[in-house]
Amino acid sequence: MRTVTFAAMSLALAFPSQPAFAQAEPLPVGTCINLGNHLESPQENDWGSHVLGPADFARIRAAGFETVRLPVRWANKTGGGPDYTIDPAWMARVTELVDAALAADLNVIMNSHNFEELHADPDANAAKLAAMWRQIAAHFADRSDRLWFEPENEPHDAFTNDNLVRIMAPTLAAIRETNPTRPVIFGGGNWSGIDSLATLDLPDDPNVHPTFHYYAPFDFTHQGATWAGPVPEANTRPYGTSADAATLQADVDKLRAYIARTGMTPFMGETGAFDGGVSLDQRIAYHTAVREAFGPTGVGMCAWAYANTFPFWDSQSETWLPGLRAAFGLPED
């Protein structure tokens, strides 16, 4: 433990938090959709019924999406330390989907999702995160540079902006052993909400890119979601008040302040409203408002999600839900 902590601190010195470098252009995320509740559940599709295949990526690309974000739970698919060898069958399944998405002419954001032990005790789990990404990075090193790595989704609890660069330094170093210039994505603490941008600093690496997630106002987007804590009952909190508009404008200003402070343009890695608590017309109104407000900043946006949660695609009727693609700036059939 003492050795791991010292190594992490030493590597942190190699990746200072103030960006004193020429930052690469923003990632060309464009219009993006998350493949939620597929690979990030405890086992594949524990939280949904639609199993992903090549036809899904062809459909997503034909709809006009440019990027998919693929959340993956790696932390419960490893052996013990210090190597934390990833289950070969799991690596093969993730590879199958990454390659299908790339073949469909999509950018792919692949992350580590739901490594809860890391968020509860970052120092004790930093070595495991680095070991996982050393294997992942080496495995995918020969893939197109349209594959981007996001080492961990939504830092929270004990994993904060204060320790983000230090904790992530061994993981970034492990990735750079085999992928010296591949884009790597960092989100800030407190679930990567937009307020995390105010204190988000990044390592001194021109190919590290910032992200944030947007579910404001939470009492609207997550109403009826009993797993989300104390929120209103379903369909009781409408969207579109003057206060909602003021909040949205203030949040756009926070994004602009980050861009002005750092010279970097983050992308919106998640945004959406819970279909179990928000009617379709209200989901459409929300996505439209968010896109129209943030669009002029040039920020890419990733909807949450494709089929198994907050869906855009109805896998039962095998149709896109009407209005949602237009709300996200895409043509309807």
C-alpha cells in the first residue's frame, strides 16, 4: 500500500495539473449516444433485455449519430492482484462490440464504469485501475484512433477533483506505454456534474480531454427513479419554467467559463431524462432545450441512452421513439 501510494505520487509529479501545453483540438464527438445498461451492469444486460450486435451500430450510424459511448464494467471481471488479469471472454465480448462500432464508421468512447471500490477508497484501488488499463490499452493499441479511452466514469465520494490527477497518474502512464497519443478522457468529481468544471484541472498531456455530465435539474430528469434517492414521484415535476431556463443559461455560462479558463472545450458525456418518470413529450422538450442552449458553444453531446435505459430506440417495436432524434438535432425518418 505504501509502495503504491508513493508510486502514484511520483507519477503525479510527471503529470502536473496545470495545462502548460498546446492542447489538441476538441474531440470530434458531435452527436453521440450512450449504450447504457448493456456492459456496465454486474453482468451483461442484467439491467436490460436488448443484446447489442452489429445491426445496432449500423442503425445508430444511419440515424446520424457520429459517436457511441460504451460503458463497461471491468472491475468485477478480473483475477486478483497484482496483475488483476481481465477475463479473456469478457475482453473478447467488449472487443466484438468495439470493432463492430468502428466498422460502422462510428467514433467509440470506451470507459470503465461502476468501479465503486475506487470511488470509496481511491488510494487502495489506484493500482487495480492502472493494471486493468494496462491490459485494455495494450489489447486495443492497434485500433483506429477513433477509439477513445475514458479511464473511469463519474468520480464521486472520496474520488474528487482534489485527488483526481494523482490517482489517475498511474493509469494514464499505463495507457501511454502502448498508446502514446490516443485520446484519453477525464471527468471531474461529484459525478462529473457541470459544477465540477470550476475546479477541474488535467494532467500535462495534450491528448487528455475533459468531459462533464448534464442532468439538471435532477428533480426533473430523475423523477420517479427510486434508485436515485429522494426525487419527486413520476410525472409530477414538469420542465420549462422560467427558473429552469435561468438554470440552463447559468450552466452554459459555467461551461463558457471553463473554456475561457483552460482553452479546452469539454464534451457532454451524458444527458437525458428518465423514461419511467418523464413523459415522451417532456423528454423531447428537455433534450431540445439542452441542445439549443449548449449547441452554440460547439460542445459535443452524448444522449443517455440507446435502448435499455432512458431509451431513444424501442427494442420491442424496433422503432426510434418519435421526436427524440429531432430534439437531439438529427433528422427523423
